[in-house]
Amino acid sequence: MGLKAGQYIRHSKYGTGTIVELDEDRTTVDFDTAGVKKFVTSLATFEIAEGQAPKKKRAPAKRGAKALAAKALAAQAVAAKAVAT
């Protein structure tokens, strides 16, 4: 079966999902309700699903390391000021 990344598939246990990554050893699928699962490509059994994958809500952006470090530094400064007074 000529599967490729981005294809919408159905699995007997996990339901429908989208192939995220595919190589000769492993296949990674992001299922609509079960999340991300990895399979041994040679053992995986998928059917091509009809329709298109539902649009997923994007997770909120994670704060960068610099922003977190600046926030921690500010908290330390406030704590040090409170101890000094």
C-alpha cells in the first residue's frame, strides 16, 4: 500500500489519523482522538480513510528560554528586595 506522509488513514484500534512521518522502519501517526503513536512499518495495518483530517487547534505558543529566564531573574530581584527591607 503506497502510504505517504500527510495521508489520512484509519487504524482498527486508534481510529482515523494523519501520517506524520514514514520510513522503512517506523511510521508515526497523529490520531484524531488517540494522539501520536509510532508503529513498526512492516507490521502496521492501515486503511486509507475517506475525507480530510479535521483541523486541530494549535497549542498556545511556549515561552522562549530567554523570557523564562528574565521572569525568574525579576522574581529573584523582588525576593531579594523584600528580604533586604
